[in-house]
Amino acid sequence: MLTMISLACIAGGVGLAALSLRRPDRAASLERWSGICLLTGLGLLGFALHASR
């Protein structure tokens, strides 16, 4: 379950990064949230992989 949430966060971060290319007027905000989502997703994925051992 935690793995799926982390993958969704990573996918959302990538989606926001792609959206920032199409919306240059909001690029700074979208890139900030993209980074937050990517870091959260990677952190959750690391925790899930460590907990599954």
C-alpha cells in the first residue's frame, strides 16, 4: 500500500514537471510542488523498501 502511494507521488511529481513546461507563467510554483512530490515519493519508497525487509 505504501509503495503504491509513493509511486503515485512520483508520478504526480513528473506530471507537474511536464505541466510546468506548458505553463511558463506558473512554472516556478509547479516546479516547486513537483520537487516536493518527488522527494516525498522517494522518501516513502525508501521507507517502504526498508520496512519490507
